[in-house]
Amino acid sequence: MPTTRRQFLSLAGGVTAAGMIPIVTLRPLHATPAMLNTAIRNVVGEAPIRTGRVKLDIPPLVENGNTVPVTVSVASPMTADDHVKSIHIFNEKNPQPNIGNFYLGPSSGRAQVATRIRLADTQKVVAIARLSDDTFWQVAADVVVTLAACTEEMN
Amino acid sequence: MAALINVPAKARRGDVIEIRTLTSHIMETGFRHTVDGKLVPRDIITSFTCRYNGAEIFRADLFPAIAANPYLSFFTVAKESGKFEFEWIGDNGYSSTASASITVE
């Protein structure tokens, strides 16, 4: 029996739908703000997070999300009594909310790290610092991304 | 693997010096698909460590959101002459090391 146009279309539609569902359920395209909060709480625990002391240098407008320069610095004397233990960077809308954890100490001399990151969308980037007295400080920056990273097809 | 390390050759005791490292690695996120829909498996560097004369001075956990060919910049106090050792560890048993010397006066 020859396939009619209607049969073909319904079959094709069914295949497309069947193909779509596993992708959607297995792999959410973007992390959500809730995932960002969970990732932050995994690092911070129940401790309160205060705003300030941390500086996040990131371009506000990014043409290529595949490599975005980021510098995080913290106002700290970096002495044995008062230093930054770690710096954590998070994002809001990449497939995964973590970007990097950086562990420093009094021998670091200066509480500053720099790296290059990927951003899959226009979104918020958050940097959190843990000080030696186990207080947490954060800063957030909004970044507009015109060419997204991570999720494109590979040729 | 190829790594670029930037450490000052000389420093005065007590100086805060910047260390910059760049290593070649694809940092495949594990979130990309090929044109025929197959997931490209994750292949990233997950951990970086820097030791100064044997003592750890800096460590980083890296995630897929770190760009390909990971670049890291951090600081340390020049305490004594000696050697910095760098180690990158990643998926599929990836491991790479590099070192640099410094003279502290």
C-alpha cells in the first residue's frame, strides 16, 4: 500500500516527538536559578552569605561565550588570622551551575584568581569567598552573551 | 601535554608573585551532541594543584564551564628559592605535570 501524505506526516511527527522527549527529560538545556541555589548551598551550607568584599571582573557584554575572562579578587590582608580560604564561581544558566572552586591560603599573599570560562546564555555569574573565620561573601554580575557556548552541535 | 607556565625567575623574599598557567586540553563539556544526535562524552580536567617546594599553595576544582585550554592565574608569597610543581588531573585517567624554578634573594 503506498504511503499517503497524511500517514507520512503523522509518522514523522510521532518520531520527532519520541525523539524529543528523552532529550528534554534526560538533559535540561539550562540550569535553573534553583540549581544555582542548590550548588551554592552545597558549598556554603546553612551559613548566611553577605554581599561585599568580593570583586568580580567580567565583561558585561560578551561576543563569544566559549572563552570569557574572569577575575575574582577579595579584599583581605591574607594573614594567618585573616585570609581567604576559597573562592567559588557559579553561573545561572549553563547546563551545570558550577564553574570552579579555588583554594587559597595565607601563603597566597593576594586573594585573586583569574581564569577563562564558558557561558551558554545571557545570565548572572556569582562569586563567593570563604574567609578564615568561615564567613561567606558574595558578588554577582550580569553578562550579556551574543554567541553561546557548550550546547552547539559538534561537526 | 604542552603547558605554558609563567613564573618570575627571580623575586625578593616576601614579594607577592603572580603565577600563570595555560595547558592544552579540549575540555569537552559532555553536553554537546554530534550532528546525528549522539552525546559527545565528557572529557575535562577536574583538578589542578600547585606545590611550592612540596607544600600545596593553590588548588582548583574545574567544571565543564571552564573554557578549553584552561588558563589559571593566582598569587603566592616568594619565600625561598626552589621549585613550583603543577599537576592537572582529568577524566579518562588524564594527568599532566610541569614545573618551574624561582630564585629568591
